[in-house]
Amino acid sequence: MLDLFVGATQAYNQVGMFIGAIVCLGLGGLILGNSLYWRIHALRACGTIIGVVSKSGSYAPVYRYTLPDGQTHVAKSNASSGSVRGKETGRVVPLMISAHNPTEAQETDSYLFDIIGLVPIVPGVWFGYTALTAYPITPMTWIMAVAMLVYLAERGHRVLVPKGQRLSLAEWRRQRGLDGATAIDLTDVKPIEDIVSAPDVRQALQRQLQSSRNMAPFIGLFAVALVCLAIFQGMKIAHLEAVGLRAQGQVVHLKEESSSGNSTYYAVVKFRTDRNESVEFKDNVGSNPPGHQPGDRVTVLYLADNPRQEAIIDRGIWWNWGIPGIIILVAAFLLWLMVVTLRSGTPLRTTPVAGSLPQGAPQSPT
């Protein structure tokens, strides 16, 4: 009975993690796919900020741009924020305009949605890897998977809108201004300088610029430290792969290490070297739930001249390089963030808006 309960609990955790992986990877893939679609299919043009639309303390820039055919349009950004920086009236920016809706745009050098899309990808990969490696796939796994899918299907059916109350596609698009015929109400568009006083705007910009300059060196130093760590880890893996030996080992027990109230479990492995010497070591990769259980058979990769200090569980060439690879990716992201931060600390280029905007009332597009 106890074994059945333990097996059901493990299967529940395994299926839950696998569903979490599907949700995270699906959400991240959807956001990244939409961002990629924009970058491939969007129209390109230079736009001038003519004002912002303010809602609940967030400001969405509104641009006036001209297409190669000479037609001038007005578009609103599909992203808003509470920051005033980058929203100065008259600022010229490169735009991507929606191929299906000329009143929707985003700045070409904005990678906000790419970053948002990457955020759920990382836990999705971890959930999937843990679900497939930390627990054995047993008949109870399939039973629990079917039970959870039936439960989710039942809950999903309850929240579905009855057919008679569903909006038509045309009505849904009309309410959200996606039918291409809904123009931007220019009476809602006001220069940021009219919403926030010019001295306040300058002070806010100066604070943000100074903060950017102060943060950039720390980001750079942390990125350099990560690069050095990745090189050190990479050299160790490369040396092990080049001259190391492999042997069969067995997980004898798990070592629990706690930090900030969270426990991590490391496999302690025992194996025999080519000289018939018995060696026991703690693997350098831990997880919670544990990736191995006592009694598991594993392949060990070790150095013949120092098997006690230079030995790891051999997970294959791709996973062996996983840690230095992830560190390099994080370092590359931080370096990119540092460049963006430094660029954000440069003065902004603004040009007079064609047809001045008297008292905050933008002109209608021609």
C-alpha cells in the first residue's frame, strides 16, 4: 500500500512538471513566434512621436509615419510603460508596422517581447528535463496523466463561454480596434510634456540616464566574471572529454545541502578506476527533486591521475557542456543588456514635428 502511495505521488509530481513544461514552452514559443512574425512580415518606416496615450499611469507612444507610397498614417505602440524616457515629442524612431493593421506599431530596436518570451522557456526546459530524468516512467505515470487530462478538460469545459454568448470574430476585432477601420482617437493623444511638466521630464530623464551609467559597469563586471567561470568550467569539461576515462558506477546515497530554506540533493557515486581502486565522489550537479536515487547505475567520467577530485557523472556530451553553455548564454545576455544600458545613456535625437501641436492637440494625419 505504501509503495502504491509513493508511486502515485511521484507520478503526480512528474505529470505536473511535464504539464508545466508544456505550458511554459508553449507560452514562450507563442510570444517568440509572434515577435519573429513581426520582424519578418512588418512594414518598415521611420516615425515621429506626436504624443502619448495615457492609461492607468502607463504611456503608449503614438507615431506619425510615411510609407514609401507617400501615404501618411498614425499608429500607436503595442507596448506601454510608466517611464517617460524615449517618449519625447518629436523623437524620430525606426518602426515596425503591423502588416494587418497600420494603426499598430512597435519600435524596431525594442526587444521587450523577445525577452518576455525567453523568460518562460528556461523553467519550461527545466520542468521537462526534471520530469523525464528525475522520475521513472511507470504505468502509474500514464494513469495519473490520463486522470489529470480528464480533470483539466472538465475544468476547461466549465469556463468556456456558451456558444450563444460568444462574440463573432468581426465583433471581437472591432472591440479591440483590429479591423483596420478603427482610427486612433487623436483627442486622447497628448505630448508627454503636457502630461508631465517639462522640468519633471528633464529631471526624470537625468535620473534614468545617471542610473543607467551607474549600473552598466556592475553589469559588465558580472558578465566578465561569468565568462571567466564558463571558460574555467569549459576547460575542465574539455580536458575530461579529451583524456578522461569512463567507468560504471553506482549511486550509494544522496547528500542534501540547504540554502535559504531550499534543499538540493547531490548524488554520491562509488566506482572503481582502471587500477581497481575504489573511489567515492559527490557529483557537482544537484537538483530538487533529486535526479538520481540510491542504487542507480551511472557512467562516470574521471581523470586517471586524480579520480577523487576530477570525476563527474557522464550525461553525454550535450549535457556535460550544459553548465558552461548556460553560463555563456547568461553572460552574453548581460553583455547585451550592458550595451543597451549604455546606449540608453546617450542623448536622444529629436526633430520638430511636422505641423506643431498646439496646446497638446495633435493634428489629424494627412
